[in-house]
Amino acid sequence: MIREAKESDLEEVFNLIYSAFGNKAESDLVRQLILDKDLLFNLVFELSDAIVGNVVVSKITMEPDADLLCGGVAPLSVLPENQSTGIGSQLMKAAITKSKTLNIDALFLLGDPNYYRRFNFKVSNLANDYSDEHFQELELTKDCLIDMKSKVSYASAFTSL
């Protein structure tokens, strides 16, 4: 079952993220996003009363401001023993659906284009501080990024990664 993370879930979520990535950087990132109030939403995948997956969508800014509501998908985490079972895909689909219900115009992420293509993400041409090859976008509002000249920036917590 996929649902919104609750305050009481957070320690389990942080442990999950640590297990999925093998270091504290990503879990510390999510802690900071929460402290900074930069989360748009935080979803968990619960299986037999245990949280086995998590996806976070945080605020994205554009400079100059394009008057769009955009989100950054990161991190997407699944416990190692539950990876390659479709949980990550279900979480991504849920994050896209939730983003549409919140009227988010576009989502951005850093990741393998071969994986995220299945969710209709494409390599972005927008200016950013990350890898041009792995920085991707998904328009949820049709053509909202066409001819866009803004630079995309993740929430400030990402600078510590």
C-alpha cells in the first residue's frame, strides 16, 4: 500500500533510505528538506506493516521565475531485499499521480534515462547545476517548459550532497 508518510514513520524512512543507498547523505538530505519545509510530499510503500519504499518530492525553483509549480523527485528508495520487484515503479507512478492532483506543472530528477523513460521523463535542456546527461523533466502541464530559459534549482538542502 502506498500512502503519505506520517511523522511517526520518519525514523523508519530514514533507516530505509540509509539501507537503500548505503550512506547517510540521502537520509540527511530528507531530514533537512523536512526541517526546511521544502517537501511537497513524502510517500511510503508499506508491506506487512513495514515501510519498504519511499519517494520524496521537494520544491524546485526557477530563475528567472517562470510562475510554475515544479517538484524534484529525490530520493526514490527501496530496501535492497525488495528492489527489482516493481516497488520503485509503483512509487514513481504514485508520485506522478499525486503531483497531478497538486497541480504541479513539471517534475525534475537526476537519474538513468533508460529507467525513467518508462515514466515519460526526458533529458532536459534547461540550465541546472547537475549532469546534463542525467537531468530529466516530465511536463505535467502540456508544453509548460517549451522555450523556457530559466535555470532549475533544487531546494538548498541538495547543496550538501
